[in-house]
Amino acid sequence: MTAIQQTSPSQNRNAPDLRAASRGLYIDGAWRPSASGRMIKVTDPSTEAVLALVPDATIEDAAAAVEAAGKAAEGWRNTAPRKRSEILRRCFELMVERSEMLAQLISLENGKALRDARGEVAYAAEFFRWNAEEAVRITGEFGMAPAGTNRIIVDYQPIGICFLITPWNFPAAMATRKIAPALAAGCTVILKPASETPLTAYALAALYAEAGVPPGVVNVLTTTSPGPLTAAILADSRVRKLSFTGSTGVGRALLAEASKHVISCSMELGGNAPFLVFDDADLDVALDGAMVAKMRNAGEACTAANRIYVQSGIYDAFVEGLSRRMAALRVGTGVEEATECGPMITRKAVDKIDRLVKDATARGARLICGGAAPAGQGFFYPPTVLADVPAEAEMAHEEIFGPVAPLSRFETESEVIARANDTEYGLAAYIFTRDLARGMRVASRIEAGMIALNRGLVSDPAAPFGGVKQSGLGREGGQHHGIAEFMEAKYIAANF
């Protein structure tokens, strides 16, 4: 493994202003301290150094955020769609203008390689451009009732105040994927970003204000007590939507809490993506796809290839090719230009990965490269390839969320489909074959909300993102799916 490169933020000419990104809670268009006076440490996963302190919000702060969102709701709801569209378009433009600063900020607080952070910023900005276009295309329906007795009119209206909860692994994209369609629909929002990576959310809040988003339309809270704060927000009758991205376990708890108040929920939960390579696949294309599907964000993604199944005829060549590419990746701090694999988010994450690797090898998997965390500062784990991973290994049933590629051999199409579907999750899947008929046939039988055929990247703001089974409810993005999650259909039976 290449030696880890350490770079201090102070040595980086493009480093963002961390103090500006941690000015306080963002409520009603203003920065304010927490009612508790307590602060949360934001740590650089590359160095374990404290980057900044952000306020630890209380239930009182949450109530203030709901009040601000409620006060702004009517004005934003009644803002002309074209005006909302122009503001969202300006958010996109500012994100593009500030893309390097935002990428540096993401790399610092998240640890992801700078190239991945730049890709995330570009992806995150696209949600504003896409939804700026969708804001002016919210149309209703008009028709005659089948009985001929009246007209049927369907009007689509903003659902109300939305509570958005986002994870640490994509601190910009997971926020804009929710905020942009909510604002396009005419809703006001309260965002609770992960406490590990709050600086990006606060930096974006300042950007939204600069773009013309009125006070109270977007509010941002950070807290170390998410349970009580969430319960308090959902208990307010003005809050009508909960949108969450995170683990399935937390999603279940949030659904239970939301059920007390009959609140509409969108859930983008865990994944256990199968990656299928058939004998007739183009080997280089499949390897390229595997590197993207596995190593995007160092494997810390819900869509990451978690189980790689390769047909016997191409298996040995695939193992050799993948291990060569994985071993050559440069491990380093997120802000280092040459870094291809940054650190994990926490020490706990490293320990989990190490546990899964040790379990697999104890059950008979062969370690081809990597497999041991280095000594020293930072939460690093090397790119790792395991061959012949048995079906009973823990990593075959649990998200790895790290740079570990577990490979298993298969013989027949029916066998690999059964193995791919042998999971409670159903978010993403990847299929590689030169036979398009086979590809489409297998795709139709895989139980997943998203399928990538002969490519390693599936996410696109213009396509509906979401899963089936225990991977979630609802969709984000797409021609109308994403914005529809933040609207209610009102039916009017009319006689003229």
C-alpha cells in the first residue's frame, strides 16, 4: 500500500473558511447559537484534528426552526413558479462558481478523495438545475368523470413543512437531492445534517440565502440528540413530510415515530448491491465498472457493489485484474490531489470493516490484497480484494461501507439471480454482459429499484433514485418522481 500522505489544511491555498461554515444554527435566515450553549466537534478523518465547532441544537431550537418554516410557508407557497425556478437556478450557478471551495470543504470534514468531492459537488448542483426546470412544469389534470356527471380536476399543492435528515457520506448531494425538489414544489424545510459532516450544509445554507431563498424557507440544525429533536419536530402539526437517507434500522425507528402523527415519509435506506459479471462480458469494461461501483467515495455509498459474483469462465482473470487495480490505488488524505482512496469516516467504521474481513477469511475467503488497517493517525483502511467469499460470510449480508471487494464464483444465470436476490435489501444492482437480451432478462428478475447494465454508475438527477424491500420508500429525482414526493393531489369534482 502506498504511504499515506498528510497535508495540513493551513497549507492548502484553496482551503475554505471553516469559521464561516460554523457560525451557528441557521434559523429564519440568521445565524444563532444553540439554546444549550453546547458545541459539537467536527473532526478531519484524515488527521483526527478538530476542524470546527458547531452548535448542538435543543428542542427549543427545533421549535424555533419549525416556527420560522411555518412563518415563511405561505409566502414561498405563493411565490410564482418562475420566480422559484430562477432562485433554484441561481443556487445551481453559485454552487458551480464555488465548486472548488465546496469540494475542499467536503474533503476536509468527510475525508473523501478530492476528485470524488468534486464529482459530488457537480452532482449535487445538478439537483438545483433539474428542479429549477421542474418548478415551472407542475401541472394538474382535467377530464370528464366516466359517468358523465361532472368534471374531474386534480390540482397539485405543496405538502407543507418538510423535515429532511441526511447522512455523512454525501453531505452536499444528499441535502440538495431533498431541498431542491421541496423548494421547487413550494415547501419550506428544516434540514438536519449528520453531525460528522455539518459544515457543508451550513456553507450551502449561506449560498441559498445569497441566491435569493427567503428567510425561513431553509433552516439547518445540528444535534447530538436526534431522537428527542426529531420527535419534537414531527409532533408539530404543521410538519407534513419526513425525508430520510440513512440506515434501514434508523429508518424503521423514524417510520414508527412518524406513524404517531400520520406523516408522509420518503425513505432511502441501506443497500447490499450485487455486481454480476457473465462470461461474455467485456473484461475491461467490467473491471472499469467494478472500480466505480465499488470505490466511489472509497466504498462508503449505499449503492456500492457489496457482493461481486463472477461467472467461472472469466473469474480468475477478473480476480487478477481487479486486485491489480485495487492495489495500485493511492491512499491518502482527502485534500491531497493525488489521493484516490481517502479515510473512512470514523474509527468505528474502520473497526467494522476489519471485523467483516476477518470473518470472511476465517470462513475460507482468500485475501488477495489489502486486509489490514495501517498504524498512525487517520481512519484509513486499504483497498482490499477477497476471493472465494462464502455465502455465509457476514459481509454477504451486511453493508461493508468501505473499500473491500468480496468476489464469489457462479455457474448459471438462475443461480446468480437467486443469490443476488437473497437479501432483505433491494437498492441497486449491476449487470455486465455483451448479450443485451440476457442483460434485460436478468435486470427484470433482479429485485432492486435501480439497475446499471454495463456501467458502474447508476445515479442521475434525471432518473428516479430509490429501492425496494428494506431499502426504502419513494423516489428522489426523475422527471416527476422527486418533486411529487413533496406534493399532495387535491381532487375537485366540478359542475359548470
